[in-house]
Amino acid sequence: MGYILRFLWNATRGHRLAPWRSPYLLWRVETYCGVKIEQIGFLVFWEFVWRERGSLWRFLKWTAEMERYVHPKINAP
């Protein structure tokens, strides 16, 4: 769960209380569903999040898996 929270924390940098204003998240929404960045506001963003919640959850789990792959924990004796 920590990796998921870390991704969300980094993705909303500078816009943590208003993630629909995050340039990175706006770009991701635009490339995923084709809605222009200028058209994405509070309602459009949250409708997208609700509609695609299953896909977003799978994406967040995948990012956590990739993070664990790139930075494996080393077990010290």
C-alpha cells in the first residue's frame, strides 16, 4: 500500500488538495480517454476516476509491483 500512496503523492505534487489540477494527472486522463485538458475540471475528473476505478486500481497495483521490482528490499542478516 505504501508504493500506491507514494505514486499518488508524487503524481499530485503541488496539487495534493486539488488533484484535478495536477498537470501530470490531466495529461494521463487526456491520453487515456481523449478528453482535452482544457475540458477537464472537478466533475469531469471525478467522473473519470469513478468510471475507471477498476482500471485505476489495477494501474496502481502495477506501479507498486514495478516499484518493488526496481527497488527490491535487501534482507540483512
